[in-house]
Amino acid sequence: MSENITPATGPKKIMGRPKCLNDVTFHFCPGCNHGNVHKMIGEAIDEYGIQDRTIGVAGVGCGVFLYNYVDVDVLEAPHGRACAEATGINRVHPDKIIFTYQGDGDLAAIGLAETVHTANRGENITVIFVNNTVYGMTGGQMAPTTLLGQKSTTSPYGREFMGDGYPIKMCEMLATLEGTAFVARVACDTPKNLMTAKKAIKKAFKMQIDQMGFSFVEILSTCPTNWGMTPQQAYKRVAAEMIPYFPLGIFKERTTADYM
Amino acid sequence: MALTLTKGNEAIAEGAIHAGCRFYFGYPITPQNDIPEYLAREMPKIGGTFIQAESEIASINMVLGAAAAGARVMTSSSGPGVSLMQEGISYLAGSELPALVVYISRIGPGLGGIAPTQGDYKQVTSGGGHGDYYTIVLAPASVQEMFSLTIKAFELADKYRNPALLLCDAILGQMKEPVEIGPRPDFKDISLPDKPWALNGNAGRKSNLIKSLYLGDGEMEVQNWMLFDKYNKMKQEDTYFETTDVDDAELLVVAFGSCSRMAQTGIDMAREQGMKVGMLRPISLFPFPEKAVAELSARIPKVLVVEMNTGQMYKDVKVNLDRAADIHLYARPGGGLPTPDDVLEEIKKIY
């Protein structure tokens, strides 16, 4: 190879690992969307240049290892309480960007009261809610968002509304509260949906940067391991079963902050 | 310095302001409501934050968040409320975060009642929540001490990066005494420790992480021994108690908090009748004054524990007692108050 030949223009890097994601391998199972969501959060943090003033709060579940991957200050919260922790941090550092990362069991079952009241206070934080209709880390038990008829280790005959109630729709519920500024549900099952998801996550952080109040993004996600499916089957299930019950879209988008 | 007539619960709240606490998160429960009411009124005047949370669970977790963010922070509650907080207190201990929990006891178990009791001694001195941990527990016996020990509890919490608890009851919380409080210091004049571990954004440093999860092989054992060493350091450096009339005593009364005030009057009456009785009053319930019990009972052969429960501190006294000493218990649980006459009668029985 001659040293004299220098390419005029090399291939241009158009995408890669966000600067604020540590260069380590995710522990997530094949086909799980947690990695996608981490990456989108990382990109949002990079694109707004807020890494050095962002504080993450990790809920209990597969997402607890957020601190291994996102290179920001992180607090590991007790199960369900991430919104209360985020409230405490936000009141001490109102100038920082604070987000929680929570699963369906964490946010919509044990932590429902904290979630609803934090939203109702209009706490200026961002909540990233990963809904995969199952308790992942503990081994596939029924979640508050488990669909009717869905089998889990604690609904072995399928979830029935007579005994187990209905899968809870968090976006629809939170959108009714005066305190919420931005509420959206997205999915990761197609490239198009991924791009929309990224936009929603960015928007949620922007709402917080602009002091608009509580921003909430629910991300319909896969759990091939606990669903007993291949990644391909799991992605198909998101479109075939989850999206019809949990419709995608923006449920609320405030245009001015409460105090304005 | 001028004395002001101050209610116990309000002395705690004012003590917190003097200590530089600017964050309070709590939920109403009798008999401690004067504390949140006082701070709801005062915090906005001094740039502080008061939030009435949706539950005690939310309160203690807001406390945890604010502590992780580096603030001096507190909550207050009673009986069932403190039971709900135990998960969060365990996390505070496991995550090594300083915070103050004020506990104005009410009778239990269950909804019980609001009368004075010391029935929560066992709960608070054994950690209270899950896991192998302890909280610092201070027990004031006067309104003055409710003020000063509040400040002390914040300092100890920061010194050890551990939750601290102030254990009082409705007698102390509701009574008024003349107290020396002094003018409220400016926040900038209050000395607060540096907290390089706090979460405030990673500008100019590596990211900080606060957690209590250790899944690596053997990691949690190391963590538990580290905490154990911390508790031993507390025992050596921050055990507090008061003794009165022990030099010539032939009988030692052990009592804490409001109960020690009633016991002291009983002791004074016994002294008037020629009985040589002294008093040991534990001020720190954890760490418990183990050495003081051992040393005093080695030369005072009779020990009488007086407490407003069925004998909870009694066990801590007994386990540290000199083997030659006799131990007796006068117990009044469930809102029963030992009058000085009651204590005198007990003293007479065993003197």
C-alpha cells in the first residue's frame, strides 16, 4: 500500500454509540428492547449536551443496571419509589435534569401511588416507562400490564379480568392529571416506531429542560425470554397484541408551563 | 440568653432549621403534627422546601432522594407511619445516606392510640427494617434536649453517613418548657460537611453512584462487615448517657426519655426518705451505653429498670449487667404512666 494515496473523503460516521453510554456489553437478553431504550436516552442526553447535569434514578427490575451503562450520576431506588426519589433530588437540584427508568411492575403496581402523585404535583422530571407486560428480572410473573389471556408464571392459565383485573393503561390515566406536561406511548418493534420513540424521548427531556413539568414516555417493549418466544416472534407480538390494547401516540402535550 | 416557652415538637422543628435542614417531607399523623405544621409555615420564609407527601412511604423516599442529592433532610412520623418508612430507612442505611427521622411515638400495636409510650424502643434500636443494620437513636428527656439533640442527630447522621432517629413521645412532644434557643442563624453561617459522593451532575468528575445492591460473590458480606465496623465506631465515639447521684448509690434506676423525668422525681422522694438511689439515663439508645451499665452495676448491686412498655430496654440492661447485680423491672405499657409515687413504691420494694 502506498503512503502517497490519501482518500479525499472517507466514509462518514453517521451513527454509533452515544458518548454518554459506557463502552460495555449490555446484560440484556437477545431481542429485549432495554438496550434500544438506553441508547435513545443516551442520544437525547448527548444531543442536548446535558450529560454533566443529568441524574438518573433506576427502578428495581432489569433496568436497575442503568448505572452500568449510562455515564451520569445515578441513584438506585427502592422498588416502585423512583418518582419519590426523583422528587427529593429535583427539590434539592431544580437546575438538574432528572429522569427515572422504570418497568411495569415497578411503576404501575408497587409504585403506582408515587407515580400518580409525582405526576399530579407536576414535578419537573422525566419518567421513562418500559412496559413489557411481565416482571422480567424475577422470572416472568404477571404484571399490572399483562394482557388478558396472557400466560405468566403467576397467571399460568392466562390473565382473567374476573380475578386479576384489567391491564392498566398508564398513559391514559396520567394524561387526565393537570400536573402532566407530556405523555406519550411508543414502541420499538419497527424502524419507524423506533424513530418515533426517539423523538418522544427527546421531547420528554426537552419538556423538562424548558421547565414544563412532568414528562412521561411509555415504551412498549419485548421480553422474549419470559414470553417464551424468539426475538422475531416477540416483535410480532408487540404489533399484533400490545399495540391494539395500548395504542401509540401523544396523549398530552402542554404548550406552556403552569406558572407562565 | 433569653428563655422562650416552647412546645417540644416545635423545638425539634426549630432545631432542624438551626441545623441547616432546608428539606422536609412528611405525612400527617398524631401526635407529631406540630412538626410539619411548623415547618410548612417556616420553610418558605427561609428558602426551604416542605412537601406533604402522599404517604410515609413516599416521604421517606423523598428524604432518600434529597439525601442522595447532598441535602440535610428530615421527616417525622409516629407508629404506623414509621413502620411504613422502614423499607426506606433500610435503604438509607444500605446506601449509606444521612437523614433524620423524628419519631413521636404512639401506642401500638395496630392503630393503638395516641397516648405516650416507649413501646417502639425495640423497633428503633434493632434497625427496624430488613437487613443487618442499625440507626443512630437519640432519646431526649426535655424540650431543651429536643432542640439540641435534633442538631446533634443531624451531625451524627452526616458523620457516619447513616440515618439517625430521634425517639420521643407525646408527653415530650406536647409539653411546653422554657428553652434556650437563640437567634436563627443564617444558612450561610451554618457549617455543613462536604459531600463529594452526592448526586449533582458529573461535571468535572466521574459519575457518582448511590446504591445498596451488591450481587457480586462475597460483596455483600464485605459491605455488612464495613457497616458493622461503623456501628462499633459509633459505640466508641458517640455513646451518650447521663448519671445522677450514682456515687453513693445502693440502687440504680435506669430510665430514658419522658419516663426518666417521672423516675427522677421518685428517686428524689426516696433520697428524702434516706434511701441512696441513683439514676442512669441512656441518651443514645443506639449505641446503647453498655459500658456504663456494666461499670455501674459492678458497684451498685441493685438495678431497677423503669420504662413505658413491657420491658424492652430491660433486655439491653440485663445483657450488660454485672453478673452479681440484681435486676428488676417496673413496666407500664399501653399509655400507662409511672407516677413518682409508683416509682417510689417500687424502689421501696427492692431497696
